[in-house]
Amino acid sequence: MTERPQPRWIDSHCHIYDERTPGGASAALATAREAGVEKFVVVGCDRDSSLAAIAAAQSFDDAVATVGLHPHDATQGVASVIDLLDEPGVVAIGEAGLDYHYDNSPRDVQRAAFEEQIAIAHQRNLPLVIHTRDAWDDTFDILDAVGVPKKTVFHCFTGGPDELERCLERDAYVSFSGIVTFPSAVDLQAAAVACPLDRMLVETDSPYLAPVPFRGRPNQPAHVATVGTAIADLRNESILLVASATSSNTREVFGLT
């Protein structure tokens, strides 16, 4: 009897250095590998977390890092992380963007930090990982003004079909998290169905946003398979197809081997 091929996933956005990661980074990655996850993009949000992401990339052969300044930390200034972009294992800048839900940094400071990181993505020919919450119009306006980097990812996409279309108009990629499994996320689920497979990524954003049936617990990279499977079910497509497409897209965006 021929064995059926198993889906192979990539977690395009995780924070395994976070102390809430179940079992710690090493154990969480081992669990993920057993679940068919073969690569991990570990994302920085400020200097300390970017250093932690770099350390993870240098410790695990199947992990890479991003360096960025999250809008929550925009007051620290982009200069606080810029030198880290030259470290081995760094493949992108971000997460960067705007968060008008919490407004942990003044909005003008958020916008300036976002603009600066977009400019750096252009200067260094790096992919850009975007965080946007309750700030779609300003996010698109800034991207249009500074120019959309060739490889841009809207991480943890929370919009509906209209926001999806605006991302696609700018040739961006859209990354879906465990939120797509929440029963209330009707517009987001519609976007997951409408999104072209060649523009889709999947992620956990762990230890945040664990998908159903793990909601309410700390998230981990193994659960990216749950996210991808939920999307396949919504689209009435094979899990293997969604896994293959999203993994291929993630490799393309971040230059993974």
C-alpha cells in the first residue's frame, strides 16, 4: 500500500523566543517538525526581540530572522535596530507598520517609523513584513507614497475581501493566522476563500492567536498546520495544495532554500 504524502508547511511568522512559547523554542520547534513544519520565520519587533530572533536563526538550521520596529515600539526609533540587518540569518525587515487600535506610540511617530522602514526595504532590497490594525487607509497611503517593496507581506491579515483587493492591487502577499478559524471572522474567511493561492502565506504569530481548537492557550508553530487545513476546508481544496502553495510563496518571499 502506497503511503499518502504528508503536507509540508512553513510558519511565515512566529515569536518562538517569547517566554510563553510552550516548552521553549527548542521543544516547540521539535513539535512543529513532527507536525510537518519545515521552516520558521522568527520575527523581531524591537532591538531585544530582533536579537532574540537572530539568535534563533543562528541556533536552528530551519529558522530565519527578521529585524524590525513594531508600531508599539516606534518611539525607540528605527536607528535602534538598523545595524542588526547585517547579522547572519536576517532575511527581511519588519514587523513594521501602524497600530491605531492600541496607539502605544503616537500616530505621527508610528507613521515616520513605518516610512523609514519601507525606505530601508527599498535601499537594501529586503522583503517587508507589515503589521496593520485599524489603520488600513494610512497604511496604503504611506505605501503608495514611499513605494511598495517588491516583496511585501501583510502579516496576520485581518481584513475582508475589500482590504484583500487593495493588498493585491499593490502586488503584496497576504498571510493568514489562527484568526481565520474563529467563528466570528466571517469577512476574514471570505478573504481567505478569495485570495489567489500564489499570494497566500500562513502563520501562527505564536505565542499569540492560537487557532480553534487551541484557542485560549499559548500558540506554537505546530499549529500552522491547523491554520492551513482550515483554509483548505474553507476553499474546498486539498490540504496538500494549500501547503505546497503557501510554502512555495514563503520561500519565494524570504529567499529560503
